[in-house]
Amino acid sequence: MTEIKKEGTSRLEKVEKTLSDQVFGVEDLGMILDCSKDGIWITDGEGKVIYVNDTNASMIGVSKKDLIGKSCAELIEEKIFQSSAVMEVIKTKKAVSMMGYNYKTKLHVAIAATPILDEKGNIKYIVNNVRNLTEIKKLMSDMRMKDQIIHEQRQEMDALLNVNNAKKGRSKDIVVASKKMELLMERVERVSRFDSTVLILGESGAGKEVIAREVVREGKRAGKAFIKVNCGAIPENLLESELFGYEKGAFTGADRNGKMGMFELADKGTIFLDEVAELPMHLQVKLLRVLQEMEIVRVGGTKPIQLDVRVIAATNRDLDKMVMEETFRKDLYYRLNVVTLEVPPLRERREEIPQLINVFTDNFCKKHQIERVFTGDTILAMMDYDWPGNIRELQNIVENLIIMSDGEKIDVAALPRQFMKEEETTQAVEPLELDDDLNLKDALQRAEQQIITRAMEKYKNTRAAAEALGVNQSTIVRKMKLFK
């Protein structure tokens, strides 16, 4: 133990000797300090300037020779400074940090003044370090301005959306800001004037039901029954009785009075058959009869019931392919496909994403009685995403972010992991430095601390870090407490 201590002392003495042997001349020291990007200037104990580096002279806007020899009080009188940290150091004999403003160069700066005391405790020198904050303040101002512009643009977009929709008789929740949606809405307006069967195609979550409602809202059946049936959500053994109803005693457990089906409920109105491609073959035959004859027969019944109903069907499946594979009847396909409306996926109308975010944000903020706003960078990141779940996915994520965000502004760090670009998710992890005598338990704990620390630096909040690491938020919070 004594030998190790002696060896350590010997190394320290060598370092001290090396430093003491390296003596800089005044000229060399001045050249070194002039390389600093921060302003450095030194006063004596009474506040008189005895040294200024090039950076500080440039910040002040006065030459070195006009500064050296002057007191800080004189510089304030000449309105070169707004205030002086040196004067505070002289009063308190303690280091002082403060913000300052230069009248001549219009610069905002951060000043750190540190006293150097002699052996009697008197101030011998005061060293000032000055950092230019103007660019940082400008950046912050630009960011505030950007957020204000985004807020104003959001209000303008909402107002414009409402005006445009009002002019064209559209629902206020319909967002049309792309060429594809404009063409689709023109077809919707034309189709709504007639009573033909409509087939709506589009990916899951793209808004097929919204389009169906818009067809009805602008047509002559507006205000009448609108019955929605999800053909893929009802068990096959119940689907026939749900669609067409049943007579009393039709099967065990049936209502003794019988029951009307969805088609009867939609009489004089519209029935919307969502996911129509999920209908089994024997029900496709019955649906074909409805479309051809406009009549149904209840389960267990024999008497046809005449109907006056408009049929709108929708699917995310490729019906042409299903017809070729004989999993969907060709004659039913032709009966359904009188007029086809194809809803484009969200990735093909990205320019509508900001307005959709605004609509959903307004709705959810009112619902949950809170204030939230998406920053411009967040909206750009959301526009860059492919949205495999389309508008439904966007709506769900917006509500999630509004509920889970810590502050009023929702920034990029709050977005789920799938919004990260591939290069961001595949960054190499720096190797963990381990001591030779570190056991496995300590090594794992240190690795865990390192990973969580990096995740917090990147994602800024515990929720986003937890989601990125695939653990619960409570786990991150608990682990961070252990690290302290």
C-alpha cells in the first residue's frame, strides 16, 4: 500500500514539474487567449481593465487600447456596458454570473466574473469570461416565432377548411387538400344525386365510412336511417339473422316475437355494408337477391318483404382477385360495382396531414379539456411517416400524444418509436468500460444505467424513453431513482 502511494506521489510531482518548467511569456499567453471564442478580460482589484482579448474587444465594439486602463464605472458611463459583474465582485468578493447587453454592438452576453485573492484575502485580479448569447436568443426567438406562425396557420387552415366545406356543402370533418381527394369529392357529389349502389374501395382506416356518410348526407336520403353493418365483426352463424331478421320460433333461443334485421331497419334509408368481402358464399346469394329484387325473406320465414333501401358497400380486399379465385361471386361483384369510389391512402395525400392533425387536436382538446399544440418539426416528422393504418392510425396517435404529453407543446421527442428513421434506430452503442474487479451484478447495473441515461438524453422524457426501450414508464422512473 505504501509503495503504491509513493508511486502516485512521484507521478504527481513529475506532472507538477513539467507544468512549472513550461513558462509562457506574456506575448505567448496573449496569443493563446486570443484563440478563445469567448471574450476574456481582466481587471485589477479596483475594476480597472488591464487585459482584453480580441474576441472581447470585438464583442464590445471598442479597440483594446481604448479599453485598457479604464475602469468599469467609466465604461458604464460611456454606455459601453449596461451593467458590470466586476462591480458586484468588488462588493461581495465572490464570483458573480449575470446577463449583460452591449449598447454599441447590440449583443446579449452571459458574464462570469471570478475574483483572484492575494494572501491577505484582498482582490488582486478579476477574471471575466463573456459568452455571446445573441445567436442563441435569435434561435429561440425564431423558434417562438415559428410556433406562433404554426399556430396562426393552424387557425387559418381551420377557418379555410370550414369555409371551403361550407361553400361546397361538405361536413366540417372532411379534409380536402390534395388533387386525389378533390377528384374523389367531385365523384361523391355526383353520385349523391342518384340512388345507385356504390362500392367504396380503400385500405383499412382510410376513411371509407366517412365517404359513405358524405354520399348519404348530400343525397335525397339525408336524414333517413343510416345503418352500418361490419360484415367481418359478426359471427357467421349470427350474420344471416342480423342482416335479414328472423320469424318467431325460427331457432332455439329466438325471440318469441321474431326480430327485424338490419335491412328492414334501413328501409327508406341507407345500409352500409362494411367489409362486404367477408360475407360467406351462402349469404352472398341472399344479398344478390336483395340487390336484384329489393326484397328479403327472414330466417324461418317464407313471405318476401319489399324494401326501399340504398346499399353502399365497402372493402379493403381486392375483389377482382377474389372473383378469379372464386371466393367472391362474380354476379354479386357486378351488382355492387355500379359506381366505384376509391379512397386514396394517407401516404398519397400527405399534404392533408397538417389539417387532419388540427381537426383531431381540436376535437380531443375539447373532449379532454386541455390545451395542446404540435410543433412544426413534429408535424413535418408525421408527414414523413407512411401511415400503414391511415387516418385511423393518425387519429389514435394524436389522441395518445395529447393525453400523454407533459407540456402544452408536443415535440418530436414525444413521437412513438416507429417515427424514428432507420439510421437513428441502428446507431452503434459505445462499448461499456468495465473495471477489472467489477462483478457481473455491478456490470449489469452500470450497463443498465448507461442505456437509460442515453435514452433520456435522446428522448427527453420517461414515457418516450420507456417506449423506445420496450419497458414500462414506471420501470424507467424507478431505475433512475436508484442511479442517484
